[in-house]
Amino acid sequence: MAFNKVEICGVNTSKLPILSAKEKAELFEEIKKGNEEAKQKYIYGNLRLVLSVIQRFSNRGEVMDDLFQVGCIGLIKAINNFDTEQNVQFSTYAVPMIIGEVRRYLRDNNSIRVSRSLRDTAYKALQAKERLTNKLSREPKIEEIAKELEMDKADVLIALDAIQEPMSLYEPVFHDGGDTLYVMDQISDEKNKDMKWLDNISISQAMTHLTPREKHILNLRFFEGKTQMEVSSEVGISQAQVSRLEKSALKHMRKFM
């Protein structure tokens, strides 16, 4: 199923609303009071964010309607847990939640299956581990578990590794009432691709608040790499006008980033 179709899960994506900062703040005040109608309006007003996230997974061969529904679950979880007192935009908080939900879905529905014999070996190893822990009053080594089962150490290790569930980088490992610490926070990554991708989402959202002319000029300048003189020639206005429109558009975008 193509990602760029207009309708997903019965939702006409071309007509999704964009909530202003004021509308978001007002709706969240109502949500905190238990207003379900406000919550539904807030969800609907953030479906574009879900679309932005699931686009990243469009090359996995998954049905986009399914990913959209899973992404909506992540969005709802983000709304339920978002703290408006924290100095962070909702989209910054919600994107990792949506990504985590989609990745859990992909993990739980992948085509990799562990054979019955491997699972049986793993469960026997776990039982042996429990017996030895009680007997030795400590966690046994793999060698000790293998000896208990009269098996090769490598076979036991492979079996135990096979039943381990992969962990999402966005799996929370610590929460202290404020910021949540995720697995990815404990991993070094100089490229930090997810943050760059999050910045791209933020830029895309901010550009939706520009006029068609402002969008066109910024696309020519920063995505096609043209000079102001080249843009001036293409658009049919003076270089000075291009400069003014560019500065005005960037200033306007900063309000939404």
C-alpha cells in the first residue's frame, strides 16, 4: 500500500487540521479537567505528527493503515502522560513515544520465529538456572548451567539468546517524576540520526504556517541550494524582496520550532 495515498484508516489526510499554540494550550487545560471532546480534538489535530513518524517506516513492507493505528496509540499515550509544566513542546515529547509504539509493533509482528527445540532448550536452561541459584545462593555461570543439563555451553548460550526480546531504543529505563531516561540515552551516537530526523519534522511543521510564496522561496534557497539572485530570477521579484521574504519567513518559523 502506498504511503502517499490521501485516505488512511478512513481519515482524509489532506484535510487534517493544524492547531495553533494557543489552541493546543487551551485544549490541554480542558483535557486535564477530563474533557473527552477536547482530547479527541487534540488527537485529531496531531494526526499529521503521526503521519510524519510512520513515513519513516514506509519501506518495511507494512500496511500503512496498521502503522497509522499503532502510531495513534503512541500519540494517545503521549497525551495521557504529557506534563504541560515541563519546558518542552508536545511534539518533542510525543515523537519518541510514537516511534517506540511502532517499533514494538514491528518487533512483535516480525517474521522471525524461534524453533520449538531451541525454545525447549532455553526453558530447561532457565529452570536449571533457578535450581542452581537456590542451591548456590548466587547466579550460576553458563558453564554451570550447561553441566547441570549435560549439554554443550555454546548450545545453551544460543538457546538463551534466541528467546531474548530485542529492546527498543525508546524503552524507558528510569523515570523520576520529571524527565524519562530511555535506552538510547545510555548509548553513544555521534551522528544522532534520530535527533536530526526530529529537527526535520519540526522544520516541516513550521513551514506549514508559511504562505505558498514563502515556502517556495525557502525551498529554492535551502533545499535546492539556489542563491538569492537565482531565486529572484525564477520568482520574478527583486533580490532585495527575496531577502526580505526569506528573513520574514525564517523569523515566523522560529515561533513554531
